[in-house]
Amino acid sequence: MRLYCHADGPEPGIGDHGERHLLQLWPAPPTSPVHPEITGADRQARAAHAADRATPVEEYTSTFTITEGE
């Protein structure tokens, strides 16, 4: 990727100051994957994690009674 910008006036402001942009993109050559292959141990760890997340969460609701005069 290449990005080029040209502005006639360097002062910031509102409106057109003659700013022009050139953006060029081209395909990159093929490369090997960034991430390694998933192993059987990885799959087992993911399945165990999913099973842990599937169990319901305990109820953490508390009830308080307010009496007048306290």
C-alpha cells in the first residue's frame, strides 16, 4: 500500500485547501499462514473450555429487608 497526500496550504481550517490524495494498493505475494495448525490437544482444550462455559452460573441474588428507624 502507498498513501500520498498533498495540500496547498498547511494551515488547518474548514473548507477546500487544495488537498489531494493518492492511494495505491496492489496484491501481496502469497505467504504461509500466520497461525500454526490446530493440534488434537488444542481441540481438546477448546472443547473443555466450551464445556466449562456451558454450565449455568450460580445465582448470586441477595435480599435485604429494610426496617424504618435504622
